[in-house]
Amino acid sequence: MTTEDVTAEGAPQAPDVVEDVFEGIATDVEVESVEEDTTQIERPWNPEQIRVSTNQFSLRNILDQIDEDSIELAPDFQRLRVWRPDQKSLLIESLLLQIPLPAFYFAEDQDGSYRVVDGLQRLSTLHAFVRGGAAGFSLSKLEHLKDLKNLRFTDLPVPFQRRIHNTQLIVNVIDPTTPRGVTYEIFKRINTGGTPLNAQEIRHCMSKKRSRDILKRMTHTDAFEKATGGRLTDHIRMNDREMALRFAAFWLKGVEEYRKRPVMEDFLMDTTVMLDEPSSVPDERVAELESAFERAMSHAYLVFGEHAFRKWPTNVNWRSPINRALFETWSIALSDPSFTTADLRARRTAIQKAARKRMTVDVQYLNAITSSTADRHRVDYRFKAAGKDVKAGL
């Protein structure tokens, strides 16, 4: 440790803790500085890797496919459905005025079904208006067809209903043979929603129901709610699902596997694919995973209370936002079934002391949980540190 690393009191200067804010709302999650090497696919891309065809569908056909579950709208992805009433009405008015909508992007699965890559908000709005019935919405703000204000789809004159049904939508379809890494890049690049999707939101859109259900179950337990302070479940940016996925990734694959290919986006996407396939992670293994995660959450709250997964140096007593790097390392450390509730209760003061001291004086550790957190050496260091500190008092 150099003198530049130390304050006048003799302890390292702790990095500033910055809480993530989304649309003016504090998220209770610390901003993460990843700065990883994201060369997950060859660049420049081989053009043959990108297979996208352009098709044209009537809106009636698209809505039928949604009702048949051939087009998946990721129903538990709530943020993408929260459009203001005026935005919804203006979209419907565009159809009635026969103004062409921007192209949609779908990703085709091997079974011929589709997932929406770009246009989820628009499709959700159109489906809710046309097929929502009494539960659908009525038109509010209109700029030209003001006589239609307050009408639902079934209230519209038949010619207008027919015009909506016959609207032709241009859809770019990503072929299922396109490599997943390329598809992921397409998701990142072409999404045109009001707020760009973060990495977990993209993974959610690309994943199947099985992995989404697993992560949802993991984050809907009393133990998880307690350990995360009650503000993370159903998180507006899906940070709850990302943290559960990080646990699953390191629990299933281990730190050694990450060191072989240290790109966090790849590591988490590969785990999502594994969770989607029963052949990779059978139901019995999923049950073990969920049990280990719940045990980790219970143990984290037992040992750290309201400061679980948060920076808590010895000179700080306020509660910091949740830190992803602390979450993944301490959840894995505390999932060890050899640590019983009675054992951890007896040693929690010693564990707290060891962990807080490390957060106060260990500059390398502070760096490992604060900046360039996807670096293989920093990942390795913080996992070893948590593994050592969890044994304090033995």
C-alpha cells in the first residue's frame, strides 16, 4: 500500500458510492464500473453470420400469432409496457391515418416461434387496444381524428377497424442460425425504445420462459426480500434478476470457468442458455440451485442484517446501495451448506469484523468491488477474500 492510498487517519480513501437512478428514482443499487473486454465475437463480423430476412405481415396476422403464443411479448417485462395514454393514442391514430410504422425486429427460434427484439412497446399497445376488449384502453390524445376520442376499438366505425386490421407491418426476422453473440449485438444496437435496454433486459428478451421463471422464483422469496431490504424484488431495471443470474452463473460454473473467458456478458448469457435447457440444468439441479440461493439470502441477512451486500467500512454506519460484486461473492460464500444457522449466528460478529476491516484497509479489495469489476484478477481476488472472511472465528 502506498502513502497515496491512505488518508490522514491511516485508512485507504474509500471510493465514492454512486447510486443508480432511473427516471429520477433511486434504485438502491450501486452503479457498476465494468470496463471489460467485450470481444465476444469476431470483428469485423463475417456477413454470413448475420442472417436477417424482411417480411410483411398484416396486423391481424401478428395479433393472431400473439394470441396463439407464436410471438412472445415477455409478459413479466413490465417496464416496456408502461407507455403514457397519449403515446398509445397517437400510435393508434398513426395507423388510422395510414402512416407507416417503423420496421419491427423479431428473433426466430428453432421451433418457428418469434421473440420481439424491437417494437415490444408498440406491439403491446396494439394488442391491448385491438384485443383488450373491455380491459383495453380508449383513445385519449388525438391530433387529427378528434371525433374518435374516448372510443375503444369495438366502438370505432367498421371501416376504421378494418383499416387497423389490414395495416401492413414490415418485420425484419433474425434467422435462428445467427450466432447468439451476433443476435445479442443486434438487440443492443437496434432497440429504439425511449430508454435503451440494459444487459439484463436484453437477456430477458432473448431468453425462454424456463430461465425467466427460475430467476423470478429465486427473487420472490421472503429470504431475498429481507436480504436486499425489500426494494429489489421486481426491480424496475431487472437488477434483481441479474443478481440471481450472477449467483446461478458462479454456482453452476465456478470462478475457474469465468477466468477462462472473462467477459461478464458472455458468462451471464451462457448461463441463461443453460437454464433454458433441461438437458444442461435438469429440474433436480434447478431445485438445488434455488435452495442454495435461498440459504445464501437467509445467511446474508443473519450475518449482515440491513447491510447485506452493501459497502460497510468501519468508519461508516449508514446503509449504502447494493453492490453487485459484493452480492455475487458473498452470496456464493454464504451458500455453503456446511455453514449452519447456529454456526453463523455464533460467528457473525467475527465475520462482520473481518469483512468491514477488509472494506476499510484493503485497497486491492476496494478496487475489486468498485471499478473494472469484470476483470478476471479482480473477480478472483474478491471471491477469495469472501471465502476467507466467511470463515472468521473458526
